[in-house]
Amino acid sequence: MRETNEFALHGADAQEVRESKPRSLMGAAFRVGIHEPWPVKHLTGAFKQSFGYSPADFIDGGKRTLLNLAHPEDRVRFREELALAANTSEAVITTLRALHRDGSVRWIQLHIQQASSVDKEVEFLDGYVLDITHLKKAEADARRAWFALSQTPDEVYWCNSDGRLIYCNESASENLGYSRDDLLT
């Protein structure tokens, strides 16, 4: 699952990308040791903004580990994902909850893969972590809206640009006397 990005920016374009920091892409790159407790060797990016901790809290014997960031209920799974990444050449992608320094819960997506040293020996796991809290919130909002639409006693119809019915709720089906399947075919 490893991918290389051959796209490169130069000059003014590169400077513009470096200076823009959209909040929707809050995240950080990291390098950890290949074996548990996966000591942090390097952190970069929006780590402090995303989690409230300085990279120095983690790097080379810092007080914290990446496992400490994981929500207590997700630590076992995170440990398993790190171990899996250490033992496969494929990238491991996982989503879990993390604890911000202020105590709030953040949703993160991690991409982890093996990294080789100069002599081609696998020594590290490299990866990046993205704060996807805003996406999880949007998903929850969409589920609530969908539930409200499907449960309302009012008739709800959705049509595509051709005027073809693509959705109706149960109330519409009952009031018209047709099954939803019949209405949508």
C-alpha cells in the first residue's frame, strides 16, 4: 500500500503551500523505533496544535509515548496495529481516539509503515497522524439527520436532476400505499 508522490512544487508555489495551514489537515509525521515501547525518534507538523503536547514530551526518552496518546479503550488495538506494522511491509492504516492534553477526545487516523536504515535493515516505523475529529463529528451529524428524516411523520421525497425519485421515507410509502421499493423503481 506504499505510495510515492512524485509531485513537487517549486518557487512561489512551494512557499504558498508551506505557509498555508488549513485546519482540516491538522496532523503530524512521526518516526518511532521498530520494537515496543516504540520510542519516538522524530515528530513534525502540527503535533502541538493537534494534541497540546510538545514533541519534546515524546522524543528520545520523553515522558510520553504515542501509546499514551491513545484513548485507554483504544490502547490495546493501537499496540496491535503498531506490532502489525513492524511485521509487515504493507502500510497499516487505522482510526482511533486520542486524548488531547486538555482532556478532550480527538479522532485520529494513523498511517504507519516500516522504514529502513541505510543498510536496508528495518529499524523504524514511519507514519503520519491526522486529526479527523471534524470528520467524525460530521458523520455523527449526518447519521442524526438521516434518522430524523427517516422517522418524521411527514413525507420526505428526494429526486435526482432528471426528476426520478431516489429516496422516500416510510411515511411517504405508507401515505401513498406503495412499498418504498415500488416507489424507487
